[in-house]
Amino acid sequence: MNNQTKKFFIYTRKSTDDKDRQVRSIADQLSELKELALKEQLEVVDVFVEKQTAKIPGRPVFNEMMLRMEAGEASGILAWHPDRLARNSVDGGKIIYLVDTGVISEMKFPTFWFDPTPQGKFMLSIAFSQSKYYVDNLSENIKRGKRNKVKDGIWPQMSPLGYINEGGKIVVDENIAPLIKKTFETYSSGSFTLRQLRDKFNELGLKRKSGKELAVSNYQKLLKNPIYTGLMRYNGEIFEGKHEPIITKKLFDSVQEVMIRKSKPHSKGLKPFLYRGFFRCGECGCFITTETQKGHNYLRCTKRKNPCTQKYVREELITSQIQEEIKKVSLPLDWTEWMIAENAKDRQSEVQSSTLFADSTKAEISLLDSKIEKLMSAYLESALSLEEYREAKNKLVNQNQLLKEKLSAFEQKANNRFELTEKFLKYNMELANDRTNEENTHLFKKVGSNFQIKDRTVLFEPRGAWRILAESGFCGGNAEQMALRADHIFAGNLNSEFWRRVRDSNPRSL
């Protein structure tokens, strides 16, 4: 059989995602292969063009060519180099097997010699092995480079939404970061579903880097990504990043709690009553439910655990009692303004001793760093499995991050308690304003906890500084009585034992 009767397939392949480079590279291959076919006087039956990596089996164009080869449409292959045909052991073995069985009688390459002899097949096997080694080695080098980057605190991949790649690192995208932060803050309130969050922030212009709108799943993934706190999750392991965080770890943890709570199944079709799930029965501890009778809402005990003697109570009565209870822990507006001024004076005159706390926190951080190093040594010495190492390390890194945030907050606000006191007093000013029933309920949650109804009466436990106010009997009554109490308690200044208790018990959640 001479060259004129031999039928060949031309196979070209390029795996890059750059379309211009694909077309140009494939065009170059085709040009040389057609020139070789013309020079050798070979009949080309068909041309196969593949734009996919040969790292793993399953290339559709290559598989089609093999099937047509086995069907006898051609007996030879023209390709640029053996690595165009196969970079994995399955496809390489397939070609050698077809050469062994005579299905493939010839293969020609401009850059490689081959004939179907034992020596030729041996050299072809070496060429395929070299191609596979190149791919494996390249992949391992890339993985090693990424691991080294992430250990150095540098994110090794494309920057997530809210950051941009710059100088081999990720830096905050000043246009998008505020929206990312607001997304976390909004969801942490617990008032939005992921779908509502998507609708709200898509309207505000939060989009993928491609310009496409974000889906619900994108928001879920975003809210679970610790990279926005300065930490990086890579291959199931947490690393400390050198990039600027967009949110605090505390806010991130709060969002995770809300997400877990919202993932639990809820009953559908429930009427949105004002006090649904707010109160428990003061007698049996069951939840108080709300139902509508003759145009009015009534609160009653569900009585699911034990027999209970509590009766119905109108919603309007409960609302009125809540307003009265808020007054009992509220300061008059003029007193609040005076206290704010006095607090400012105290703040200027008092110097906080922060060295002890800062040194103690830094020592804890140093200890955690040492523990992380020891964990790595234990893993390298096979004293810990990879799973045990990652789990223990992730806990320590999270603790470390929280301590660093506390230290940073303390160093930025040496007079933190004075700021909290001022915030508490300004919050009291808000309590003096007119409010809707919904706003009343929100404020009530701020000032108290353990909300109950017993004998048609609202019961609760005031929080922090509001508890001190309630216990003192300072609020409530007429103006004259309150003035006498103020003179007795404060004695004309803010240095009394009472005021120190109020200041020290300021709620940090304000």
C-alpha cells in the first residue's frame, strides 16, 4: 500500500480559555499538518478540532475520532505532537492498544518520529508519559504555590466580591465594600430572608464582577465566607489573611447564628401578630399565642405542657403596659442632657490604665500563636491526623481573631465605658420620643429580657443599667417626687455609688 491510498485524520487541540490564542494556535497546527499531508501525499479524510484539556479522559472530539478510526474510516493520525493526543494514561493506553491491534497503522508528527515497531511504540509510550508528568508536575507546582501564598496571608485566587486583585494581593473595593458590609448588617437583624436580601441589594446595585445579578445562592455563599473578616478558608482550613477586613468577626458570627436559625423549618401561613413568640406564660412557662376574636386581638397561654389557669388578655392592654414599663426605666429628657454633659467632664478628667489589659490580651494572642505552631509540628510528626489538625487549628485561629479584634477595639477606644454611657443616655432620649407599637416592642427587647404575662400583667427583667434604674425607684411618679429622688441619689454630682453602678453595667449590645 502506497502513501496515496493511506487515509488520515488530522487532530488539533488547544486547552487555553483565551479564544484568540485558541484560534491562532489551532490555525498554526492546521497549517503545518496540511503542509505535511501535502508533502507526504496523504489523503486527509477529516479534520478534528478540540478546545479542551487532555489532562483527564472524556474529550468528546477525541472519542469521536477513535470510534471512526475503529470503524475503518482512516488508518492514520496527523497531529502536532503526541501531547496533543493524550496527557493522561487512559487515552495514551487507548492509542497504543489500537496501534497493537493494527487499527492505527501510522501516526505522523512534524516534531516527533513514530513507526509501528516495538521501538516506535516504546518511544510513543515515553512521549505520553512525559506529557502526563508535565501536567502532573505543573498542577502540583500550582497547588504548592497557592498553599505557600495562603500561609503567607495572601489570597491565592481571584478576589471575591468586595475586593479587587492588585499587586498580587486583594485590596478593598471602595465602591462595593460598603454594600457588602451593609448586607451582613441587614441580614444579622433577622428581619430579612435571603430572597428579600437579594431583591433589596440587587436594586442597590450589588452585582457580580461580570455585571450579572446575584442569585439567592450567591448571597448565601457571600454571607458564609469568612474572608470578609480577614480570615481565609482554603481547602477546609482557616488562615489569617493580610488583607483589610470589611466586617468584624462578631458581626460574621451573628450572621451565622441567624442563618442557622432561619434554616430550621417554620410553620407557613401564620398571621403576623405584633407579639407572636414574644411572651411566655408566667404560670406554666408555655409560649403566649395571639388570636383574633370579634375584631380584637387576644393573647393567651398555649397550655401545651400542664393545666394552666391564666385567662385571655386584650392586646391593647399589653401595649399600654409595655409603654408604662418603658417609662419606669426611662430618664427625663432634661436629666439625660445634664448627665451627658457631666459624663463628658468625667471623661476628660479620668485617665484609663489600659496597659494591663493590653499586655494580658497580647500574651493570650502569643500563646495561641504558639499553640498553632505546636499543632503543625504534631501533624508533621504524625501525632495528629489532617482532620484533627484542621479542626483544632480552625478553633484556635477563630479565637485568635476575636482576641485581636478586642485588642484593636480597646486600643482605639481607651475610654470605651464613657462612650457606652453616653450611648446609653442618648438611647434614653430616644425612649422619651413618640413611637409606633412596633418600635415600642423593639425598644422593650433592648431594655429587658425574660418577657412574661401573668394575671394579665406584663413581667420582665430589665437589662444592665436599666435594671439599676428600676431597682432604685428613680423613675416614675410625679416631677416633684423624681426631683427629690434625684437630689438624694446623685447629691449634685455623678460620682455617687448609684451612678458608678449604672455606668459599669452599660449593655455592650447598644
